[in-house]
Amino acid sequence: MRAVVVTGPGGPDVLGWDEVPDPVAGPGDVLVEVAASAVNRADLMQRAGHYDPPPGSSPYLGLECSGRVVALGEGVTGWRVGEEVCALLTGGGYAERVSVPVGQLLPVPDGVDLVSAAGLPEVTCTVWSNVFMLAGLRPGETLLVHGGSSGIGTMAIQLARQVGARVAVTAGSAAKLERCRELGAQILIDYREQDFVAALREATDGHGADVVLDNMGAAYLGRNVEVLAPNGRLVVIGLQGGTKGELDLGMLLRKRAAVLATALRSRPAEEKAAIVASVRENVWPLIAAGTVRPVIDRVLPMADAAEAHRLVESSTHVGKVLLTP
């Protein structure tokens, strides 16, 4: 088969579209013929040499895909050859075929085409596991999403509104904020022009955010704790702003607040399977009903993966950038 290979740590130009050995479906795995994959920030980090894949996983990029089942490994039941699926991966999505643990497989939701479904597994599993399973966002609470126009952000807006929460977002342009508003965000903050702490406090009559979903890490740590409401929960899922910062424990104590940090890719297979099962139970019906949808910026050939990486690095996209073999 062909796959996008990384010839060495570096910029987008180190990506090539080459022939590689075919994967096989081991015990408990399903072999999928890939229709599409999606570009995630973790792919950019791995390409640059800063995020090695977990031991035993595919060396190729790609943390999610959609496609059709072509083979079932020993012991796999509940799926059939030819079925249209999408999947959460530890790697290998930028390829013509990929082997997937059966617990990380999902049916393509009703109303979603096969290619667009590739933009669902990573964002739905990340948002659902962090905002709802971990932070416990409740109706009437306020969620602040940093990077509201990203793939994660566009899904977080939609799911939070479905449970009756109020959604605030940060983004870097009026156009991106308008897209967030169209998806249901009610408090729009341009982080280039506004202090998000002051803006959110003003919009919530001083209450702040009950839950913050943060992709920045160290750069926003202090202000994220400052913007939390009493009993607030800060969930850190990205480190675009660095790994080390100062934490005001006194403020955290006074607010009875919590700082939580998670990674999805490195979780044990059984934890991923539990998240995928919860997403299928709770999120898939919303997608099938049309009240939640994947937001796709554009679709490019896998042979043009370098261009897709440049686009995501520039942060000019809204939603997901997909790749097709």
C-alpha cells in the first residue's frame, strides 16, 4: 500500500507518499481500507520529532480515519466486511489501509458521508471524554473554549449547547468568531484584541467559566485559573503555549477549583474503548439527528499532506482538514 512517510524530523517538506508494507489485522483488530483521514496538531508535532507514537502502534501519522472494513482479526464479532466505519487510531491514518483495535471502531453516523466521517472520531472522543465524562459540564453552566474555530472547538460548541450550557469562545479573527456564533457560541472573544478574563467576567456578571477547555497549556495557566468560577474545572488538552507555568494554589483553594490534564492517544486500549462506547451512545444520536455535525474546512489528497500541514500550522482553517488516498 501507500502511506505518508516522515523522512526525518522537520517541516512539512519531510512528508512523502511512498509504498510501505501492508498492515494485517491481528487478534481483536479490524483492517480498514481508508477513505479519508484528518490532520491533527499531534501529527504536526510527530512530524517535527516532538511526539513519538506509543510503543507497538503504527509509525505513520493519522489519529483517525473513515473507510470500509476489509478483514476481521481473530475473535472479532459485531462487524462485517464491507461495512462503512470510522475509527480512533494511535497512528496510521495517513495510508490506504490501517489496522484498528475493534474497541476503537464506530459506525458512520446516519446523515454523514463516508469522507466527512473521518473528521469525527478524534474531536468527539476528546470533547466528550474531557468536557462531559471528566469535567462534568452541566445544563446552565458556562463553558469557555480556547480555539473555538478548531476541530475540537467546533465540536465542543455544538455538544455543550446540546446539553443546555452557555458557550464562550476565543478566536483570532472576526470571521472565525462569526463561524463560532453560527455553531451556537454566545460569548465571542477576540484574543488578539481582548483580555479573555475581563471579557468573560463582564459577559457573565462576574461569574466566570464553570469549565475551561484549554489547548494552550502554560501560557494560559494563570489566566485560566483566574477566569474560573467557584467550583470551576480547567481541563488542559494541549500545550501549544508551553509545558511549564506557575499555578496560584491559593486562588485555586479559594475557588474550590480543579486543574485537570489528559491525553487521549497514550491511554490504555480499554480506556479508549470505554470512551468510544460512550461517544457512540451519547454523541452519535445527536449527529444522526442533524443537531451536531462535523465541520470540514477542506479535503486534500494524501499526496499533498505537506500542504495540509502548512494550512493547519497557519491556523487559517475552520474545523477539520481531511486527506484522501
